[in-house]
Amino acid sequence: MKDIQHYMRPGLLQLASLPPLSLYIHLPWCLKKCPYCDFNSHEVHSNGSLADQLESSYIESLLADLNQSLPLIWGRTVHSIFIGGGTPSLFSPAAIDSLLS
């Protein structure tokens, strides 16, 4: 079985270069779950803020997942980043900064 990187080589699919990417970052917590929302999101059941441990564990997991996927995207431009699924403003500015860095 061939590695996925074999299929992502420029020119393999008759592409002059690999297409740019859009990145979606899922942050699944909300103050209240809207009845129409079908995103995988969950209400924060505290004072309206994420517990520091929950936030840091989630951000660490997202960054680990991204680092594992980096070999698939080297050389490609990220032209847009979408952050959502829940309420991104529940995350601290430092957490969002670490994601975007």
C-alpha cells in the first residue's frame, strides 16, 4: 500500500502545482446549544468560560493533529482559515494565538 504522500505529489494528477488550502478549526463549545445547529457542539455548563485545563488539552490535541498532517500540506498556500462549530470567543486570546501561530 502506498503512502498518502505518494498521491499528493505535484504533477501526479496533471497539476502544475498543488492547489491552495482552506483550513477549518473546530471549536465545539457554546454558551447555549441553538436548536437549529447541527454542528458537533456542546454547552459550557459553568460560569460561561471554558476550564483552563479543558481549553489547554483541546488546543494541545489540535496542534498535535496539525503537526501530524504537516507533511501532507508542505508547499501549499493556506488562503483562508475558518474557526467555528461553536463559539470561538469562549477560548482565550492566548489559545487562539497559539493555533494561528
